[in-house]
Amino acid sequence: MTKLTTSSRPHLLKRRHVLAGAAAGVAALAMPGFLGRARAEGPLKVAAIYTVPVEQQWVSRIHKAANAAVARGDIEYVFSENTSNNDYERVMREYSEAGHDLIIGEVFAVEDAARQVAADYPETAYLMGSSFLPKDDAPNFAVFDNYIQDSSYLSGIIAGAMTKSKNIGMVGGFPIPEVNRLMHAFMAGVKETAPETKFQVAFIGSWFDPPKAKETAFAQIDGGADVLYAERFGVSDAAKEKGVLAIGNVIDTQSDYPDTVAASALWHFEPTLDHAIEMVKAGTFKAENYGVYSFMKEGGNSLAPLGTFEGKVPEDAMKLVMEREAAIKSGDFMVEVNDEEPKSN
């Protein structure tokens, strides 16, 4: 695995647009096949382009899955982090020119340019984080997203059982579908155990600004919140300093905040990446919506172990969590996917 650091200019984001409703957005689509070739035996050449540091929650899960594939001998892996939007197309073309079999990344703010690169390199497979659906005219451009609303909902059940003030603060990066759906699922879970809860919802306008997230969380604690939904880094630090609880998102930080983080919804990118590797090797990669591989029933997300909070969550709440988790995995219960911007109440 090789790190190729590019420009660290500020990451700019335009609001992502959803082209279809939630049901269409999560369905796997049958699109025209990518006219690729079966790859020879041996590891695939994979490159990744990230607009933020690999320590950032969302990207860290992709990076983790790629390193796991390296350890298995399935891929060779290089990556660029802190790539500015203005530089993204150039880096993408350089990796394409270098002959990589599969290029992964997140193109939410550079969608048009990224799709043009894919059109110029039809023998390369691209798997990109995107709010858009696959398109007929880009058979080698597949999309993914972190649909972890299932475990977000379960973490909300726990949060509702743990809040005493019935006031929960929520700090997100941007009010975009990938954040909104998780917040809504969390809020739905809270209402299962504490239906009268008040929510304070705020967005900091950045994917990686822990000081700003921390200050926003302090304001919500001052406003009466005794549980915080930590969609961004910095929120759990505020919770720790003020002696309130936090609920984690995407990664498990319980070991860093053993007295603070009561539960976390985890994203597992492995099913998404492993399917792409299999398809590229077989020469059958196509423009699918890989978002479905983030669902709990596909192994794409889970509720983190409670760790130091084992036995501290009310028994009735944990019973409900286990019942709902089993129903989600069996397909008997579906958590709503709501991409609208959540509001304080």
C-alpha cells in the first residue's frame, strides 16, 4: 500500500442531488455490462482518491477495507488523500493512465468531471461514492453510498433509553442525503424508547473540523442535551468534557471514550469492495448501484459492541434492539430511508 499525498487545499462541497426517491436510490439496477476483460491471476491494481485525510470517519472505512484486501493478496493499493476538488480530475486521470484496474473514491462535488474521465478510459473500472444512480452511458462507472440507517436506528433505541433530559443534540457535517438518512434513522430509533425527546440539529459546513464540531456540541449541551449524536469528530470530545453521553457514527471510538460513547453504528465497506474486486477479476464489472452492500443484511453495517456500557443500557431497550436487529437481517423490518434535511423540534 502506497500513500501519494496531493494538494491539501480546502475541500469544497456542493450539495448532492438525488435523482430518484429513496426506494429507487437503494435498488440494485440492471445496467449494460462493462465491456472489460477478465484480469490475469494475481492482485488487481487498485488506486483510491480521497478529498480528506484517511483518518476521517467515512474514508477510513474504505481505507480499512482496501488494506484488508491487500493483506489477503487480492489487490495492490495506492491512494491520494487531501485531494482538492480542483485537482480531483487530474489525479483520477493520472491513475487511469498508470493502468490501474479499479479506481475508487468519492466524487460528490466533481461528478461530471469524474464521469468524463471514466468515458475516456473504458477499460478501467471505477467505483465511486455518489448520490447519483448508475447511467447507461457509463458502463464502467459504478456508485456506492453508506446506507447504514439500520444500525443508526438501533443506536437511537439505546440513546432514547439513556437520555434523562429527553433532549438530544445532533451535529453533522452537511445536510446531504448521506448524513440526513442516518440522522432520521437515529431519531426514529430514539422515538421507540423516548417518543417525547427534543432534538437539536446542527451542521458545521465541513467534513473535518473537530474544533467547530466541538463548539457546536458545547452549545447543544448548554441547551439541555445530555446525549449527543456524533456524526463528526469533535463531538465526543465535548461530551467527554461535559460529562454527557455520545453515540458514534461509522467508526467505533468506544476505546477512546470509554465513559462517553454508549453505542456506535459501524459501516463496513468490505462487502462493497469485495464484490467490485470479484467483478473486475471476472471481467463482469458494470454500472451497478453498490449502495445495497452497505445494508445490514448484506454485512455492510452493524451496531458496535457496547464495551464498557454492557449492562448499563436498560434491559427492555436491549431486548428491542435484538428483536429489531433480527427482523432487519431477515427482511421482516425495514428502516425508512429519508434523505430530507432533519430539523430541530
